[in-house]
Amino acid sequence: MTMQSSHSAQEAATWQNVVANENPQVEDNNTTESEKETGRRKGLRGFAAMDGEKQRAIASMGGRAAHQQGVAHEFSSEEARMAGKKGGEAVSRNREHMAAIGKKGGEAAHGRRRQRQENQQSA
């Protein structure tokens, strides 16, 4: 795999450090005894086995490269509005979740009302 020349020297060095420091023999706490005996494991491998900081560094470099090449997608305000609407519709289908949100809001509102009433009585 070759790197695009559009990367800066610093980004290329960072990428090489990330790859060089990657340990493919990550010990997985979820590996069973039979998996250890057979040498097969169903734990995380590759990108998923990296810590979050390494994943973010690699993803960030990929995002920058896509923007430099002009192939990155940028949401228009219309696309963002439609995505938000779709997400809102999906969340609102979960009645238990919506009830929990409403309950929290009600408790917060009533809590403020009680606090005001107590402050007025003590004054």
C-alpha cells in the first residue's frame, strides 16, 4: 500500500509510527481456553484492536486526505436537516425511551416549581 503524495511529511511520519507501534499479538481477555489451544480467536483484530487514540489518528489522516483529494462528502444544510429528521423519527418510535425523556423533563420542571415554592414560604 502506498501513501498519497498529498500527505505532509509530518502526517506520513505519524502514520508510520502508528503502524510500527501496532502490536498484532494483542492479548484478548475474552479468549477462551479452546481458542487459545487451537490458535483461533474471535476477539478484536486489526483496527478494532487498536486503542481509541490510534484509531482517531488514522481516521483523522484519512479525513484530511479525502478533503485534499476533493472526494470528501460535506453535508449541505438540506442533507443535514433530512438526516436529523430521520434520526428524530427513529428515536421517537421507541416509546419507552420517549417516556423516560418526558419523565426526566417533568421531574426537572416540578423540582424547580417546588424549589420556588419553598423559597417563597421561607422568605
